Amino acid sequence: MTSLREVLNRAEADKVAVGHFNFSDLAAFNAIVAAARDQRLPVMVGLSEGEREFTGVRQAAALVKAVRDEYDYPIFLNADHTHSIANAEAAAKAGFDEIIFDGSALPFEENIAQTKKAIEAIKSINPAILVEAEIGWIGASSAVLDKIPDGVGVLTTPDEARQFVEATLVDVLAPAVGNMHGMLASMVHGNVRKRLNIERIAEIKAAVRIFMTLHGGSGTNDDDFRKAIKSGMTIVHVNTELRLAWRRGVEAGLAAAPNEVAPYKILGAAVAAVKEVVSSRLELFSSR
Ligand code: G3H
Ligand code: ZN
């Protein structure tokens, strides 16, 4: 079975990105797997601490293992936005491929200190797990937002990024480059798209020379995505767009059959809606 590191090395060389999609139920999980298998593309699935609390840490790992075992498929599991060392250790023990230790809300030096501790704890359980860290503030919610959260919009500098990576020796870096978690209502309607600072992405990549992840992918301008990937983003996270599709699918499933009580009959529309979003993003991220 190919490792996540090998898949990322290949993507980096090809100047494409691996799509990372969050899930918290079987409808979204099956939709992500179906979309990836249709295009025969490696895929990452992730769960935040809240999403893991809902599914169960080991249960999520078992789902991913089942797909790997059944289809020999390159699907990788990420413990997204992990804020405590205890939760990072639980994910490491459950067999996650990547763990994001998110100290982005901490002062810079404290983020470095906590990230180093997290890396030590995770690698002592399994040195093959990739650890990602975040610097810069891009908000925290994959939700429809009333306004841009306070503090969002300040870009990570190449110097900060270099200093952080040299001090922590982290495997993957998530910087702030114009991206933001969640979507404004105007982005949901498609009138406004998130714009990325492509030049800054290229400068940070040149400064750190490690894998980089673009968080907050929902509602981003397609051309900016293409350029960001060519400039050094090797993983792209999308969540809010999937949550919106899931909700619309559930509503459509319920409306189509008001007397239906079988969840698998109602949720088919949610699977289809999420699959459509994942398919379109995978196509974009893998285009050369
Ligand atoms: O880690 C999750 C992502 O960064 C999702 O961001 O909800 O804006 O797509 P998004
Ligand atoms: Zn994120």
C-alpha cells in the first residue's frame, strides 16, 4: 500500500494537489470515496475534533481501513485541527495517517513549543505519521458566517514560516495566504469568491521546502486554486461546501418522500449532492 508521504511526493512533483474532504457520517464518507474512485484519484478524508467526537476516533479509522482493504485504495485519514496532545495521541493510536496539531490561536513562540511537544508525542507512537502545523489565523469554523472573523486577512510571512519549520521540523505547513475557514453568505450564492495571494504562496514554499496545505478551500476562485497548486500547495481542504451539499440533499430527500422513514432511502440524495461537490473539486485539483 502506497504511503501518504509517497502520494504527496508524487503530487508535488506533478504540481497537482490531493483533495482533503471532511466527513462526520456515512453519507458524506461514501460520497467522497465514490467520487475519488470514479476518477481513480488518491484522496484524504479528515475529521475535526468535533467530527471525531460524533463518529468515534476508532470507528472513523475502521471505515477508512475497510475501503483500503476492500479496494486496495489510496485513501488516507487525517485528524484535522487537533488542539490537545491527548487527542493527537488518540488519533495516532487509532492509525491515522496524518495529524494536524493546530496551535494557530496561540502566540507564535507558544505555537512552536506546543507543536514540538505534539510531534514528539505522535512520532513516539508511530514515526510514519505525518504531522501538520498551522501558522497565521484563518478562523475556525466550517460554517456559513455573518462576517469575516476578527484577525483574518493577515498573511504569514516567509520568514515566520521558515523560522517555524526550522524550529519544529514539522512535516507539513498550513500558512495564512488569503484563505479563510467557512463561507460568507455571498460566497454560498457564488457572487463573491475567496482570493488567494499566489505570490506569497510561492515565497513561503521557497522558504520552507516542505509540503504545504491550503485550508479553507470552500468558495475559492477556481483560477486561484490552480495557481496556488502550481505554486506549492499539495493538499487542499474543503468542508463547508460539503456540509451545505449534505444539508440540501437531506432536505431534498425528506421533501421528496414525506412519509419515508428508512434513512438509507432519504440519505441517497445527500450522498449524490456531496459526491457532486467532491467530484468537481477533485477534477480541478488534479488537472495539470
Ligand atoms: O480543515 C478544514 C478545511 O480547512 C475546510 O475549510 O470549510 O472553508 O472548506 P472550509
Ligand atoms: Zn482547516
